[in-house]
Amino acid sequence: MTKFKKRISRRIRRSLRKKGTSKKKKTKKRKQKKIPKIRIKQKNDQLNSGGGKIYYGLSPKFEFLSELKNLILTSPPASFNRMAKRISSLGRIKLALVSGVFLNKENVADLLIVGDDIDRRRFKKFLQALEAEVGTQLLYAIMDMEEFSYRRAMFDRFVRLMLEGPHEVLIDRIGL
């Protein structure tokens, strides 16, 4: 047999294998509604630590990813009330705004406090506890009432961006 005939016979055998010589009954599959699945990848990190840490990830193609992020990352209003009580104990607070990290939005600062006779030591402890709770370093501004009213009257860029941008008012004794 020549090489040409061997090639042809091999091709015929392969095509018969692919097509299948046996007849099988084809069953109709019912179409099911596609339910979006969350795919979570799990990895064990046994090289770096003896205990084996577990890491989870989320597929960026998941159609409800943004809603899931908002659900997990937004702070509930109850924590804002607790934060307002803690801020009011720092001194004579006239205005307290949260923005940025607390609302998952971009802004020039995360916390703006306006008041008189603010205890700096207590504020520093409060800020350290808040940063530990949030997990990031916070950008904040403290002003007395005179400085805030002057900046607001002069249309200061920082104050204007804080008041016009996305924010949540915790304490308002000025009447914004």
C-alpha cells in the first residue's frame, strides 16, 4: 500500500469515528432559565503560613456585582447614629459631615467637623478607633465656627465641594 492510500484510509477511519456508526436515541433537553451564579474561587495559602489562609474572590462578570458591593460596603444608618453620639461627646459640635469612604464616593475629605472647644486628645482616640473600624486612613478637617462661616461666606473651594458633593449630615446645629 502506498503512503497516499494509507493517508486516505486513516482519514476515512477518523471521519467514521467522529460521525459514529452506532445509532443512539437523541433525547430532548428541557431549556431551563439561566440563573446568575456567583462563582467564588477558593485558594489555600499554605506556603506562606502554616495554618492555610483562605481567600475568596468574585467574578467581575457577575451581573449584580455593583449591587452586591453596595450592600456589603455601605454603612448602615445605625452606625451613623452611633458615630454622631461619639462625635458630639468631643466638644461643642455645630456640624459633622461624613463623605468619601463612608459613602463609597469620591470627595475631598471623609470627615468634616465644625465646632468650638474640641478636645484634641479625645478626637485623636476617636479617629484611631474609627480608622481601625473602617480599615483605612481617613482624611478629615476640623474647624471652629468662625473659620467655617468665613470660608462659607468666601465660597471656599474645600467647603463648597464638601457641601455640594455627596455627603451625610450627622450633626447640624447651624441650619444648613
